[in-house]
Amino acid sequence: MGETFSRNKRVPPPHKIGSQKQKENNIIMEINLTKNKKVKPDFGNLGFGKYMSDHMLIADYADGAWGEPKIVPYAPFAIDPASQILHYGQGIFEGMKAYKSKNGGITLFRPRDNFLRMNKSAERLCMPKIDVDKTLDSLYELVRAEKDWIPDADGTSLYIRPAMFCSDVYLGVKTGAHYRFFIITCPVGAYYANGLEPTKIFIEDFYTRSSIGGTGEAKCMGNYAASLIGQEKARELGFDQALWLDAKDKKYVEEVGSMNIFFVIDGVVVTPALSGSILAGITRDSALGLLRKNGYKTEERKISVDELLTAQESGRLNEAFGTGTAAVVSPVGEIVFKGKSYLINGGKMGKISGFLYDTLTGIQTGAIKDDYGWTVRL
């Protein structure tokens, strides 16, 4: 079974925003809004991750406790050259989205679960945990402050990036005593330039991304640095992403660089089990929940490359797709292994991936009723 995430709690009423400290619902927060707002980009041509909004949230950890969060104008950090994050990579992050519904309201999708997962990553990297409820309240204030940065066209959203890093100034390998937590946001369109057109991925069979007992299940910065070589190889070969194999046997598929992976074999939706070397994706968990509720048979288990390619050659591999916050659901139309190409579902988006994309995005934007307690409405 996949990881079970919590239902979201109530949303606090908005504070009055101004350049002062606010105290309500057990949150003290300094909110300083910029007088020099940025010129917003063309919301019809956003791409992904290019444009940052006006404000950010920051909080600092020292003397064994987190300081009060504050919202400030977006600006660079001043980091000492000897800061430990620059040398030893003690840093983690998350990714979530805010959506503008057709009636002008704002929804967020499973934000509590992102912060719960962030605390798991923090524990793995010996970093301080955040107060989930307090951080949620602070996030809601930031999203309200940036509401004009939320695009409303289909397939667009406000991407939210919480992150934490060690700021100790010390050239020695040890756990830190000082940390900075921050949240930045940016309006985004589709993660892949080709939108919902099926992606092409190749299976990386030399380099490995993570191993059981390593940091693969943590959303830490080093995992993504380790995956870049696969991504670059994919681009050089004309593909969108690399599909990683397990580090021990290089036999079992694990995940794509930015997505969990699913295969439909003989009508059964199969995805690699959470063994400790892959990320427990929140979109992955949501997809499994939707599939099971709607009568689809699912399996979480090991999937070997041999099984996968044999299924494709015998016509039993019906479709493949990835899931993740950035792309939501991305169909896979072609897989390449050791120079041989395997076309999936005629290179077209399949019925199940289409169902998942429409249903998930419908719930996220408020167009479809949320029966799971996944969304927060501001």
C-alpha cells in the first residue's frame, strides 16, 4: 500500500495585511509588502519556473527554536562563502501549487501533506522540523498576498517552493545549529514544453540516482543534483527524461527524474513500491486513491525492465504515465532501452492517464467536488 496522507484542517480567516505584526489564531507574523511591484509576465506564455512573484516568506532557526515567520519583498539572500549548505548540501525542499478557480477563489492541493513530508526529509538530513500548523497559516498569508500572481487559464497555477538549508558558517562536516526556511512562488504553465503530448524517456542503465538506505525517499537537493546527468543524457539523445533503475541490480525501474512512474499492464495499473529509494509522491498517492475508488485494479511492486519490455512486445503494455506536482499527469509515449525504441499506446495519451489528469486538475481547481479532503480553499 502507498503512504497514507492526512486530511487538511480548517483554514484560518485572513489577517489584515500591512507593514506591521499581526497576531491571530496563535500566529505572529510580520508582513512587509513591497512598494515596487514587479511587472507581471504574459500569463499566456509562462513556461515553468521563470518568473518569481513579489514576496517571499522566511523564518530562521537558532538556539534550538524557530523564529517567527515574516513576509518580505522577494530579494537575494546574503550567504557567507563558508555556509555549510554550499559545501555539504544540507538542504531540502518541497513543491506545491495554488490554483484560481473559475469563480475567482483560490485552492491549494494537499499542502499539509507537503509539510509533513518535508519534516520526514528534515529528519533524514538531521535538520529541525517545522511546526506544520503554523507554517500552513503562514503559507496561506503568503498566497493571499500574491493572489494577483495566480494565473487562471487552464493548465496554469502558482507554483509554491518551500525550502530549508543550513546556514552555519563552519568548514567541517557536522549537523548545523542555524537554518533558514523560506517559501517563494512563481506563476507557471505546463512543466513540459509539449504540454500533454506524450513524453519520450530513456532508461538509464549505468548511472544510479539512489539506493535503499540512502536519501532517495527524502526530497533533498543532492538527489536532484545526482539525477542531472541522466537528464542531460536524455536531452542529448532527443528525449524528455531518464527513467532510473535500482542501484543494486540495475534491473528494476524506480522513477523518472521529476515524476513517479506508472504502467498499465493487462489493464492493471502498476507502479514501483515505496522501497526507500524513491520519493513518496503526493500526486502518486492521489492517483492511486482515485484509481482504487473508481474500480481500477492497482499494484505497488517491483517492476523489472524485462517484464516491462516483454509486456510491450506482446501487446500487454497498454499505457504509461508519470505523476508529480509539476506535471500532474504526463503520458509516456515512447521508451528507449539500450538503443532500442518501444512505442507505447501508439505514442498517444491513454484512457487512464487522461482520466487521472482531468480528475486531479478538476479537484485542484475546484471544478470537481473534492470527496477526499485534499483541497484548501482560501
